[in-house]
Amino acid sequence: VCPPPPPCCPSRCPPSPEPLPGCPRWPGGASGRCPPQDAEIVRTRDPQRLAGCDVLVDVGGEYDPGRHRYDHHQRSFAESMRSLRPDKPWSTKLSSAGLVYCHFGAQILAALLGQPEDGPVVTALYDKLYENFVEEIDAMDNGIAPAAGEPRYALSTTLSARVGHLNPRWNDPEQDTEAGFRRAMELVGSEFLERLDFYHRAWLPARALVEEAVRRRLEVDASGQVLELPQGGCPWQEHVFQLERELALPRPLQLVLFPDRGGQWRVQSVPAAPHSFQSRLPLPEAWRGLRDEALSELAGIPGCVFVHASGFIGGHRSREGALQMARRALELGGGTEST
């Protein structure tokens, strides 16, 4: 079984004021396959010690996969997932973490999941984990901001930030980084495996449910813009965007109905874009922030429970009432976009 990408790659780890790179000493030489789990990790910049390593990660000033050299610090390096794998869309410059994932990620996932390396499950999860786990590490390590302009608030709890906090403080009398390095390995490795487990056991099975709901959308409402997920609030958002493209839907989906854990129903707007806080069709402005009788009276729909202040989601006691809320929102146009 192959291990996850060496945790020394993500987030400028191992932790130290000037991060020391990891150098796995992998028996068997440059086989081009995933190394055994009993690999020895040597943390050094000593050229003589590096010369004796089978694999160099995040050190050495070379990218040469044929010799298992995976550094990204040299000025000549400009590789991305798209440049190394033209079938992939991501153009973020790779860090050493991304390089290891690019070359070994499919093998790692196949071994962890017991699935064929070239099968649909590994292919889907390889892409998902890069886009939602590894790419952020690549960008942070290369100093690439998530968006142009001044950020509205600080992102201080990312994986990279949490690994960084394992550094010794500048004024600690003990500056040994070994304990923090081991903790970083556990942190990154466990989060990688937890994320893989979620995408494999929750996100991926949800696609079939969302696809079935898309195909039956006209049975819910003649507009074809309301989706119903009777099994509950599964991870649906990214599947909606992908299925809209794949199935070339004539009209974009606007609202999604699903039961909550308490047996009531929710009506939620489809986001304007993946990872966006804006809504395609927020619930009407006049409803926002109201609850119970006040909301029911204003909407003319008995049994309303709430509408969020931004309008992105609302609740009703029944499925039929939630559908009425969705239809009224379509009629009224939803007012201004929520943010």
C-alpha cells in the first residue's frame, strides 16, 4: 500500500523559520512506482547526503521525474498540472506537493481504495482531491493569492497556516523542529485521508442522486429550474454545475428542495458559481430575515419556518410548502442577489 504524498511537501513543511525540505530515502531506486511505506525520511540540505538519496522532494534545485527529483524552487520551473497533464484544467504553478501528487496521486488513491488506477472512481477522486486539497497547497507555497485585490478578511486557519503554527516561536529557547515535523506529518496525512474518505463515501455517491433529480426535474416543476433531492441534503452543488454542462440543460437550475434532519423541508438557491457566496436566485427580499407566522402571512404560504437574511436558503414544514416557496420565488424573480 502506498502512503499519501510526503507531508514534508505541503505548506512549507517541515516547520522551521526557513523550512527544511524532506528527502525520502526510498529503497529500490528510480522505479517510477510508488515507494514502500518503510521509506526513511532524511531532512537535510547537505549535498553529500542528498546525493545518496533515491528521491529528492522540495530540495536539490531539479525537477527530473526520471531520476525522482521533485523540486520547484529553481527559476526555470514553471510547471502546472495542465502543462504536465494536458487533459487537466489547472494552471496553478505546482509546488513539490503538487509534483508528487501529479506523478503518484493515482497510484496512492488506487492502493488506498482498492480500485483500478485507471478506473472511474480513482479518476474522479484524483481530480477532486487536487482541486480541493492539493491545489491550495501549491498556490500557498508559491505565494499565489486566491483572488486579485485586497482580501476582505484574513484566512488564518488553512492547512498551510496550521502547519506553520507548528514552528518553534522565534523566541523559544529550544529551536528543534523535529517534534513539529512529526506533528505536521500526522496533521497533513490524517486530513488527506479524511478528505479522501468523505469524497469517496459521501460526495461521489451523491452524483447519482443529483443526476437522477436533474432528469426528473420537470416532474417537480414545469419550469425545469427546481431540483428535488428527497434523500436529503447530500453534497449537490458541484454536481449540479457539472451536470448542467454535461447534459447541456436549456435553462439553468435555480432552486433545490430537500428535507432536513428534523423532517422539515428546505429550499436553497443554486450558487452563482462554484465556491461563490452569491446566489443565482435568492429568495425574495421582503421575506429575508423573517420567521414563522410573520413570514407565512407575508408570503401567503402557511407553514413557513424561516428565510435567511441573505436569501440563500429558507425552510417550510412540508415538502409542498417548500415547493410553493420555490415557485413564488421564480415568479417574483428573487429580488437582488445575495452576498
